[in-house]
Amino acid sequence: MVLEPSLFVPLFRALMSCQVYEKASIQKLVGNIADNCLIHLFEPSFLIYTLDIPSMDAAASNLENTLPRDLVDDALLEKGRKNREQRIKLYNSCIEELVSSKNPVVQLG
């Protein structure tokens, strides 16, 4: 499974650059690798849902009040938020780079 978008773009470009070789064994190998990679491409979901369920909100609030206040590290939460934002930007820029590629074989848009 290709989980790292910054690795997928160079891998896909390298595979597509092999299309110039006419030897059937190379084409078959490239096709097999491409098939195996593309079907395992991980497409993350960045959606966040909020649900309006009062009983769950109350249970979460009760749990939060039960736990010690110093259990939650605000700096760690902020670091996680920033890392998530950077990850989304990296993923989007890698996909944009792939879609807007100048190579006609790789051009998807």
C-alpha cells in the first residue's frame, strides 16, 4: 500500500517514464507494478463530522470532568493540529503536482 503521497508521485512518474521501452517483458513488468501500486493507493479522508447527540455530549462532558485536568497536554494537541494541517497540504500539493504534470502520459487532468 502506498501510504506516503510524497513517494507516490516520483514512483508513478518513474513507472510512466518506462513506457518508452518497447520490449514486451518491460511493458508487462511496468504494467504489473502500476496495477499493484494503483489498487493499493491510500486515499486519506480529511473529513471531520460533528454529530448533535445530546446524550453523547453529556457522557463526553462527564468523562472530561472525571479525568484530571493535567491529563490533556495542550501543547501536544496544538502540535497534532499543526501536523495534520501540514499533512493535508503535502497530500494536496503532491496530487496537484501529479495531475498538472507536463508529461502527456502522466497527465490526468
